[in-house]
Amino acid sequence: MHTLAKRIHNITPKDVRLTFEDGSTVVLEMRSAEFFQEAFQAEGSDSEGTTYRLVTDGEDDPLVAGREADDGWATAGIVDDVEPAAE
């Protein structure tokens, strides 16, 4: 299992703080977090109501975040760290 995905799964339904490879962060109010064998999918929204989707196909693949935009979905980045938002 992907370590960061497992951490999100364990924190959900509480808010999660994601740190991306570029150092930027976002706090998400999680709606769902599910494993399908090794694959993982999750969805949450930030304080402005923007929806984010998180996906990985397994332990060796990156955890990628997408952000809903006016014209579809845009890559938000590769997740580098996950922690509970309320620490």
C-alpha cells in the first residue's frame, strides 16, 4: 500500500494537510478515501470549495492530486507529505 495514501485513509474524515513537491500546501475537507486493492482514490475540497481528487495505482507510483477548474481538471501536483490539518 502507498504510505501517503494510507495516511490519508487513516486521517479521513478529518481534514488533511497536503504538501506538494514544490512546497505548496492545501488543507482539504475529505469526502471520501478508498482503496481498490493497491489503487487509491480520494476526494476533498479546500476552504474555497474547489474539489481535489487524489489517485495512485500502488506503492511505487506517485500520489497525484488534480484540482477541478472551470474547463475540467488540472494537475495540482505530486503529494510529498500528508498530515492531519488540526495539529
